[in-house]
Amino acid sequence: MLSMIGLVGGLALLVWLTMRGMNLLVAAPLCALFLAVLSGIPLFPQLVAEGEANFVGNYMSGFSGFVSSWFLMFLLGSIFGKVMEDTGAADSVSKWVVERLGMKQAVLAVVAACAILTYGGVSLFVVAFSVYPLALSLFKQADLPRRFIPAALAFGSVTFTMTSAGSPEIQNWIPIKYLETTPYAGWEVSIIVALFMVVFGFWWLKRMINKAVANGERFQARKGDPEVVHRDLPNPVMGLIPLLVVLVISFVYHDSLKQSALIIALLGGIIATWALNRKYLENVWESASNGTFGALIAIANTAAVVGFGGVAKVSPAFTSAVEAFTSIPGSPLIGAAIAVSVIAGLTGSASGGQTIALPLLAPGYLDAGVNPEALHRVVAISSGALDSLPHNGYVVTTIRGICGESHKDAYAAVGAVTVIVPVIGVIIAIALFSLGLGL
């Protein structure tokens, strides 16, 4: 009972402190300590046998493991975004897009850019770094409230592209190991759900922005924003090519290099931006230095939350919760969706929800005759719902580390398009599979 209070209370406290603006490097370990004490988890590795669970060891294992896996991607992604910004390449592309689509389509341009990069193989963790300069410039020119930039970035990155059939993102590939399916499992239903998310999610996002504008909100420049100066800008094509370089390289090498393909892709983007637009860049090393500082802040915030998940996973309450959610009676698809969604919410990770739930769900469900393609698609889509609660690493990184916003101002819109819209998408998917579509 105390462990369950620690788990639920620790998560609730983490969400509350995050919404209140507390630094995650303080809030996450504090909440993990609360969870560990109530769960009876020893605090220090010296108090247990080697390899046994303890607060410090598990928290730092989660923290350092994430940094080890993602540091180079964060670093290169941040530098890429900074070089795109400092060369004026992002401004050039944004002006071209605005001229072609009109100021009213600024939001669509941001969402589309994220969707193309994410579905093309660029990790959602670094898409925001690449697209943010473009988004800032577009919102500035369209005079839209900048607090909605995180929602536009997230909507294009972690909803219809991340979990759809054919997506190279890991959330679409994890089920293959357990269900022996393909990345295109349940593609018919996936297309319908993705179209729903695109149309409904974009309509809702635009509605929120239009309401804010009607209430008098406008774009507000801040200290530290790129200065708006009248200068020669690169040809828009010279700004688009680096984005295409990232997209193509990540797509070509994704199967062979997996996660490491992002390193080559982002490095290629940096080199392409510099090579094509170097006469517009005053000091390449200053841009790299500024980008490095931003990457350190972003990855530290994300790793802090991952550390909390590392402690949560070894608590007795978490084990009980997993067993309860994976044994829900009724439709296996409903049980799988609830189990994966809740676990993803607890760990703040879509991939975490899948890797914990699938080893327990898959054998029994497959033996019972559940269609593996339907299970694959439902699991993938449901993993991208509650994972986007306020403490999620991507959410924190995008809102704070990249966009410089507060949860209080930005999260309502982010939660609407990345939590509620995917939840409805899961319901639609289950209904369609239950009617026999795609089976």
C-alpha cells in the first residue's frame, strides 16, 4: 500500500512540480526519493548486494543510460538548429513557405516540416531542434502567440507520424520483436487513424491559436531571440537542402545503423548548411558553442525524468500495476491499449510502455488467437498517448529546453494534441479492428 502511494504520489508530485516550473534536475530526483522511501527501496548501493535495486544506483543508471544513448544526437541536433538559425537559412525557408502558403498557413508549415522529418526517419527527440528556428520565424512573421510553437512541433512529431504504419520511429518497430509482424502491420486502419489525427488535431490546434489571437495575444520577442535585421538571406533552396540531407541520410542508413544513423544525418545537415551558406555565417564556432549549451540543458532535463522511471520500475507497486493492467478481462485489444498507455504514462516513455508490457502481453494474446497485426497497431498508437504527460522527457525538452516556454503557458495545447487526440485515435483503431477492417 505504501509503495502504491509512493508511485502515484511521486508521479503526481513530479507533474505538479513540473507544472509549477521547478527545475527538473531538482524535482525528478526529489520525487524519485519520495517513491523510494515509501516503497522500501534502499537509498544507497552500499546498503545492498551488488546488482540489487537501490535509489541512487537505479536513478543514476536511468539518467546516465539516457545520456549515453542520446548525447551525440542532442548535441548535433542543437548545433544543426543553431547553424540553420545563424546562417538565415531557416528565415529564408520560412519566408518562402509563408509567401507560398500565406501567413495563415504558418502553423501548417511547422506541422508539415516535423511530420516529414519524423516519418522520414529523424528521431523525434531531435526534430524539434531542427524545426524550431523555422517555427520561430514563421510565428514571428504571422504574429502568432509563440506559446503554441511546442504544440505545433509535438503534433507533427509524436502523433500521427510516430506510431503509423511504415514509420521508422522505434515506437513502430518495438512490437515486431514480440509479434513477428512488419512495420506496415495494420496499415489500412493506420491510414484512417492517421488521417483522423491530422484533420482533427490540426483543426483543434488552429482553433486554440485563433481563440488566443482573438483575445489579443500576439508574438512577443524576447531577449536572446535572433535579432530581426535586414540582411541578405540564402536562397530558400539552400535552406531546404540541409533538411533534405538529414531526411535522406537518416532514411538510407536507418536499417543498417539504427539509432546511429541520426549522428551521420545530423552531421551531414550541419556540413551541408555550412557549405551552402557559409558566407552568411559570421562565426561557425560561436554557433556551435551556443548550440552545445542548449543541448546540455535539454538532455539533462530529459535524463532527469528517465532517472525517475528507473526508480519507479523497481518498486513493488509498479510490478503490481503492470500485472493488473496486463490481465484486464475483455477484449485483448482494449486490455493491451490500457496497459501500454498507463505504463507509458508512469514511465514517461512510449517505448518504455511497450518494452515493459509486450513481453507479458504478447505470448498469451497470440496463443489466444489475437491478430498480431491488430495488436501491433493498437500497441503502437496507444504508446503515444499518455506518454506525453507533463513530465515526459520530450515534452519537457521541447517546451523548456528548446522553446523557452513554461508548462503553465504551453502544456494545455501540447496535451490536447498529443494526449487526447491519440487516445481518440486508439479508440477508433480498436473499433475498426473489431469490425474486421484490416484483418
